[in-house]
Amino acid sequence: MKRLLLALTLACAPAVAAASAASASASVSAETVFAHPADAATIRAALVPVTARLAAAQSISGPYQQKKYLRELPRPLLASGDFTFVRDHGITWRTTTPFASELVIQRDALVQRDANGQEVRIDAAQQPAVRMVARIFFAVFSLDFAELEQLFALSLQQDGGGWQLGLQPKQASGTIDAIIVSGRNDVERVRLLERGGDRTEIEFQDTRVSSSAAPAARAR
């Protein structure tokens, strides 16, 4: 589990081959959100309160819990900690359970640090997919629908004040078959559905949205 977040991040890296409808997994087909396709303008209008708040945000932070479901394991792998997203700087995931580690996603690099200070760095110059990974994560956190529409076929489902945003890659995207982002006033949950049936669920709690970015919070 030491590099769970790093592996999850790289799983979003795009492949060359175009994705086809026939390749959709059974888990994706079972998700009703994908029965409601919509374009970026329609989704933005439907989620005005949410998008207006996030558009003004310079930083978003809070605790998170992650569950990784693998077909060969009876119970999910669990991780928890806190995250900080700083616009135009990066995203930092600090894991506290089951071990201490840190993953920083920047536009030009991914950096993993363990509790002993050992560092693994992947630069975009060495792995061009890093830029695409950052592009996806930045767009998801800020709900940048124009950016997301360039990368994904979009869907939207609303129910009782809540919403689900479905993202299906326009190109094959590593092992990721689809992403579902959901919430009410903020992004509260992200689900990554993988080909073959594995999935990852990340839940955000007590999220803090700020119009300023404290220097200490900036991803390094």
C-alpha cells in the first residue's frame, strides 16, 4: 500500500488507443449517471452554486478517506489523511493511516515522500503522462467543465439536492474506465472505476474552501 496513491494517480495516465463503447465494464454500465449525457455549458448552469464557489477558491483542503477495492481481496485497502489543493500550484495528499507519506501532484512532476524523507520524483520531461494526470486532477478539484469536456464524455444526474458527474475518457486512460464525482455544495466523493471491476473510492469530509492560498499550504 506504500505507493497506493501514486499508483492510483498513474492509472489515470492516457493510453494511445481510443476507447470504445464496447470496452465499457459491467460496473460502468450499471451506473445510471451515464444514461444522462450533457455538455459543459448545461452542467455548469445546473450546478451554478457549486461552480461559483469553487471558481473563486484559491485553496481547498480537508481530511479524506480512501478505499481501494480489489477483486482478489475480501476487504478494501484503507487509507486516510488530509489533502490540500492550491490553484496553479498543485495538490498535496498527506496520508497518516496506515502509514505516513505524502504525494504532491504538480503540473510538471509527481513527488512521493515517505515517513523517512525518502523521495521518488517523476518529472514530466521523463514521463509526459504526468502533465495529463495533473490536468485531470486540477480540473476535477475545481470542477472546470470546459477542461473536463476536452478529456471526457460528460454526464450529469441530480437527485434531492445532490449531484453526480460522470466522466468517461475520450481516449483509453490507463486502467481507468470511468470517474464519478459527486457531492452537494462541494466535491464530496470521487469514484474511479477500473477495467476488470476494481475500483477506488475517495471521500472528502469537512472541506474548507478559501479565497486565499497560504504559502505554507502550497504544494512543494
